[in-house]
Amino acid sequence: MEITPEIAKKLELLQQKYSALGQDLLSYLDGLLYADVTTYWDYIELDTLLSLQKPKTKFPDEVVFIMYHQITELYFKLSLREFEQLGEKENIDKSFFISRVTRINRYFEALIKSFEIMIEGMEREQFLKFRMSLLPASGFQSAQYREIEIYSTDFINLVAKDHRNNIDPSATIRSMFEQIYWKDGATEIETGKKTLTLTQFEDKYKESFISLGEKCREKNLWQVYLKLSPEDQQDQKVRDVLRTNDTNVNVNWPLAHYKSAVRYLARENSDIAATGGTNWQKYLPPRFQKRIFYPQLWSNEEIENWGRGWVEDTFKGFK
């Protein structure tokens, strides 16, 4: 085989690369010579991926439930990669900001549009039976979703609505964490005590959430936005991608879950409790929590009616 100038140039660049690392290029070429070629199934770990569905019961639709939640967590991981890049980017500009936030928006839109899989994709009777084998586990315990919230906004906006005005935004993350909004959704409906679902979740993740909150004080998406030039902050595309992010995460995504809860857990006399005893009736509807990542981008009227229009459109004709 002829060593063309192009091949020679590549070899020279490789020699420079490995010399700078104190490595021997010939050893790496030997490794390339003996290594197997990459296949699709090995590259994406297909066999491992398809082995990760381990249902607790014999009901076929439990696999639907497992796989959709696994898909959700993969999209969350993609979103977190974008948040991390935004937070670490030096000399942030409008183009980079819009492109990366748009990626996050696409991930959530894919999840929201596909949530019909959960709403209509399982037999109700199967779900009501196999769900009992999952106690006290709950989708409430998605740590990646909580991380997305922390990466999105100043921590004060995650404090429960009734406590938000009584806390100094400069308070410690640890003190604000004690009043974080989602704890209200994981208390026993009858007694008001923490559910085992919440206790387990806090035992595993509380300290890492607090640590991430401290890290994100200056690196959450709102703070990244404030690093843009005043002109770019007023750019309509910049503001629109943030508003879309706000409605995707805080309105459309909870509403998709709420529709699913109504489909499977609502009944005429009294609603069925969610797995783990989470209070889905008050936890999921946006109008109760009024969790808004970027309140500065919304009018007082929009904040007052937060989620109302989306709820009416979403549930029009829904049973």
C-alpha cells in the first residue's frame, strides 16, 4: 500500500499527539491492528440495554411501564449534559445559549408527546395490580428530574409557594431545601407525615442535591442568561427558549403525568393513592405549585393564571 502524503501527515500528527503524552505511537498502532472492528450492537451495548427490564410481576404491561421510565431517565441525562455545558461555558453568547436550551426543549417535547404511551398504552386493570408490587417506589424519586430543576433556576424558586416570600434568596441552600416544594407531594394524605418514599429519597440524595444547589448558585440557567449582554437578554429568541423551557418542565410535563394519574387512579367515590402515597392531586397540577423558573419573563397576569390555559386545552374532552 502506498503511503500517500495524506496518510503521512496523519501519522505525523499522531506521532506528535502521543509523544506529547509520553506514549509510543507504535504500541497504539499495534492495538489498532489487533482490535476488533466496532459493531452497532457492541457500541450501544444492545444486549445489556435489552436485559435491563426486570418486571416484578407476570403482567405484560409492566414492561411498558419500566421501559418508558428508563427512556425518560435517558432523556433527562441528555438534558443534564446541556445544562452542564451551559453552566461551564466561558464568554457565553446568544447563539450557544439558544442552541443548547433548544436541545433541552426538544428532549422534553419528545417526552411530553410520547407520554400517550403511559396514558393509553397499558391496561388499567393490569396497572392497578402490578403497581402494588412496586411499593414504595415512585417516579417522584427521579433524582435526575430534581437535578434538572436545580440546574434551571435560582433555588428560591423551588421553595414551596407558601414559604417562598418568607425566605431570603441569599439564605443557605440547606435551609431552603427544607422548604422545597416537592416535599408537600410526598406526605401521607391522612397524617401529614413523610412517606417512606420521601424518607428513602432524602436519605440517598439530600446531600448531593444541596451540594448541587450550591454549585448552581452562579451556574444555573437563569444565571447563565444574566451573563449574556443586555442586548442579547432582550432578544426575543433568547427569551422564547427560556419561556418554552419553563412551560415544558413546569406545566406540560406535570400535566402529562396528571392525565395519566386521572386515567389510572381517579374514580367516582375516592381517588386511588399513587405508589408511595404521593399526593398526586395536589402535587401535579401546575396551578397549585406555581413553580416558575423564570418569573421575570412572565407578566403578572400570566403568573396569576399559571397553567390554567394549558390545563383547559389539555383536558378538553378528556375522560
